Amino acid sequence: MNSRDGAERALETILSIGAQSTEASVLRVLVELGVQAIDADEGSLLVLDPSANELVFSMVVGVGTEDSALLGKRVPVGKGLTGLAAVTREVQIGAPTYVVGQESKGGAGPQAVIAAPMLVRDECVGVITAVSFKQGRRFQSRDAALYARLATVAAVLVQQRKALDASAGARDAGRQDAAHATHERRIARSVLRISRAAPDALAHVADVLRSIESIACPEDDGE
């Protein structure tokens, strides 16, 4: 699995959002909007993989980031400002204390990072970030406030997707249960009609049902 596959897999399996879906497009727009609004150089969306307790780079935006080496890479929860945002559930700003990989612009590493947690019912499902490579650049509290709002919108999008999936699953289960109930009623009505119209045939019906049962439920011995 390459890094892009890993990034898309995180979006789909953890957030239930397909890489080519409308939700993914909106999330990308939110990250791009944040980068433009605070004059950052790059932005990213990381998805929290709870099974590994790591954040997975699932989107990276900015000049020349279409095939970013960051895609699919992981950050341990609690590591650096990005990992700290996932732990504290608060926006983190400052100079980077942990840099993933060896990515740089013009030979200079990141100078400032802002990381905002995406919270769904107080559960962190991901983090959106912005990075500046400008020497001496520092993000301000107003930047943190903006990113908190963007992260809230992103979290609502994820929450709605999860709610839709849960609703669809419930509908499917309900339809399946209803179908089973319908079949059971049809079988019961048929047996009842046979018992009234031709009671002598009930022994044959019982034999047919027992034959079907032995095929469908081979582990049951029957009475």
C-alpha cells in the first residue's frame, strides 16, 4: 500500500468519507480556506486512527503538495503540537517541536504550526493544521480562533456522515427484519390453510420442512 492509498483508507474506514466524495471535497476546501486566511504555506488534515493511537496525514494542500510525501505518514498522539491538539482537544500554536519526515521549503524547516482538533461529541476524530516556512513567522490567537471554527465545521461534516451511515444501516436492518417477518407470516398462513383444507397433507408438509431444515441447519439434530 502506497502513502496515498493509506491516506484514502484512513478517510474511508475511519471517517466513512470516500476520497472522491462531496464530503472530502468540502474538507479540502476548509483546509485550503484556512491556509489562505492566515497566509500559511501548507495545510493538512490528519485522521485519528484510534486502534494505533496515531494521526494519519490524509490531505495536504499548498503549492506543490499534490503528491506530498506526508500523505499516509503518521504522528503519534501526544507527539508535537499536532499530537498535543488531539490529546488536549484544544487548538495548539507555536514553533514545531516535532517534524514528520524531512520535508522542507527552500532548505528551511517549518517555522510555525497551528493545529486544531476536530471534535465529535468531545471525541477527537482528526486534526487540521497550517504550517509556515517563513523565517520568524508566528501564528496569533486570532488565527487559533479561526482554526477552531474551521475544525468545528469539519467535525460537523464528519458527524453528519456518521449519522447518515448509522441511519442507513438501521434502515437496512429494519428492511431485512421486515422481510423475514413477512416470509414467516406467509409460511404460517400456508400451513394454516393446508391444515384446514387438507389435514392429511400436514405430515408431508412436516417432512418437507424437516428436509429444508436439515440442509439450512445441519448442526441441529431436531426432535
